[in-house]
Amino acid sequence: MAKVALVLIDGFEETEALTTVDILRRGSVEVTTVSLTGEEVVHGKHGVDVHADALFDEVEKGSFDMLAIPGGTTDYTEHEGLLDWVRRYDKEGKKLAAICAAPAVFGKAGILKGRKAVCYPGMESWLTGAVIGQDIVETDGNITTSKGPATAMFFALRLLEILRGEKTAKDVEKAFLVPLIRG
């Protein structure tokens, strides 16, 4: 079973975090929510508190197939342990994903040079070295980025496709009624 670490810090965007966890788990991906705050309860940007599955210092960083970062704040960029984790995964070719403000972590980690990436509109200066993409979700090699809350479902479905294949992603998409939106 594919395993994903989804990190949380106070001020995270709830829609992006919870939609991603939900869709990945529907697709039989093991998701571990990881608190970067040192506390089990992490406070969302809009008052939704989440009880994380694990604390940053407790998880075996190499045991995941993907590291995912929901947006809501650029405070993620100040967590040196997270930046090191991102650099290590990129060096190893492991999958990395971030949405909204969170692709700023990849910019600060210095892993976007020449790679296509997107973020919340107006924050592109944080994507140091990136080629700014046009789609709502962009995948370039091992890195997937997305624009923001309204794109969270499509971001999560892309991650599911990467981890479990097109058939699984299409099955979850159909059960989630996405074809009603896409037409």
C-alpha cells in the first residue's frame, strides 16, 4: 500500500488538507497526518482543529512514498526539518506535493530550478527558479503543485493517480461525482 505523510502546521488550509486525506484514503492510500508544531492538535486557518496522527519527531521520514503539504500559510518555510525532508526526498526522487502557499517550501528548499510549478495566484515570487505553469495542477517529474482551495479535489485526484494508477483515480473520481463537474 502506498504511504503518504501529510504535514500540518498552525494556519494550514483545512479544505486542502482534509480533501487530500479523504480522497487518498478512499483510494486505499495510507495517509499519516504529521504535526510540525510539536503538539498533537493543529489549528487550521479557519478554526478547524485536527488531531494529527503523529508528531514530526516521531515519524520515520524515509518510510513514505510521498510527502504532501497543504497550503494556508508560508510558515511551513520556517521549519528547517521540513526543508531538509523535502531536499532529501527530491534528491532520492521521491514524490513531493504542495498546494496553494505550500509550494513556497519547494522554492525555499531550492528544488524548483527549471521545473514547472504553480501556487496561489500572486505568490509566484516564492517559487524560486520555477517555470510558472498554467494548469490548476502541474506535475513535473517527482513534484506536483496546485493553485489553491478550489483545486484541492483535482490535486488529490492527481496524487492518487500518481500513487495508485489511473483506474483507481477514475474510480474515486466517479464515486465522488466529479464527472458532474467536468461534464
